[in-house]
Amino acid sequence: GALGSLGFGATPVTATQPPLRVGSSPASSATTLVNGSANTVKWYQGNDGPGSARSTAMARVDDSVTVQYGAQANEDAIRRQLQATAVFGTFSTSPTGQYSGGQVSALSLRVTQALTQQPGQQRIEDIQTDIAMAQNTMKDASTRQTQAKAQLQTIIDQAESASPDQIASEILSLQNALQASYQVTSNLSQLSLVKFL
């Protein structure tokens, strides 16, 4: 493809693949890329673990709900766009050069081809959709938790803020029940076999 003609392979970039640098100077006439491990700062230190990139970051948002929201710079959609953009960043031409316009047009065409989505390829929109779904799941869980908190607070408020009249009435009812119980106990204690017969 277009990126292959510019020195980029079709294999995905991984966390362990060395960075590539232009093989000779000046960059405008260079024809090779070489391993740049010795003189390139590697900012991306991601992982190449099994599973989807979303599973690299997870959060439990409810008792039974876990949300996956990870992303990796070496995902196919991100990698393709960064590679195509990097080509423009490294390309230069002479403003007065006879073939400058043609070079820029050819490069633009190749980069456009590289950025054109093919069926079955991951798209940035796919990543956005995955993360948006995770965000919606978190919002839904937050809404449920807010509602549950409000219901529990209502129960606590009802238990803690009883009316003084209601409390006085319940105490009086308990007092009457206790007096009746004491009266029955007193009457039973005075019984004997002689009084019973």
C-alpha cells in the first residue's frame, strides 16, 4: 500500500517494536529507515497483552457492573492515522523545485489512500463508540446509585426524625401494656391452691 512504499510495514506497531528513523542525511533524499532504538526516546511504553485494548483499564461501577475503558496507541486505527500523519511531518520539498507540486500531490494521494477506511478495518469511530458506551454505563450506574442513596436517606430521615406526639403516644401505650402485665403478675402471685378451690 501507500505506507509500504514509504517504508512503513503492514504489521501492527507493538510496544516491543523498535522505532524507525531515516537512514541517511539529508532526509529529503533518504531511501531507508533504520532501527532508532539508540537515539530515539520511546514515549509509548504500552503493553501487548492478550485481549482487547479496552480491557487494559477497568472500573467496577456497581456491585455487578464492570466497565472496560482502556485504549492503546498501537490500536490499528490509531497506528494507521499516526503513520500517515508522520509521513507529512517528515516530508519536505523545495518551494522552487520543478517537481515539488507533483511530489506533494503524489504524497497527498498516498496518504489519503492510507487513511481511507477499508471494510473490516478498525476505525477511530469504533474506539469512540466503545468508550462512549462505557461512559453511558457509568452514567447509568451513577444515576441508579444516586436514586438508591436518596431512598436510603429518606428511610434514615424518617427513622431519625420521629414526631414528639407520636413518640409520647407510643410510650403511653407501652406504659399501659406494662401496667396490665404487672397487674396480671400481681394477681397470679396472690393465688394459692386454697383460693383457687
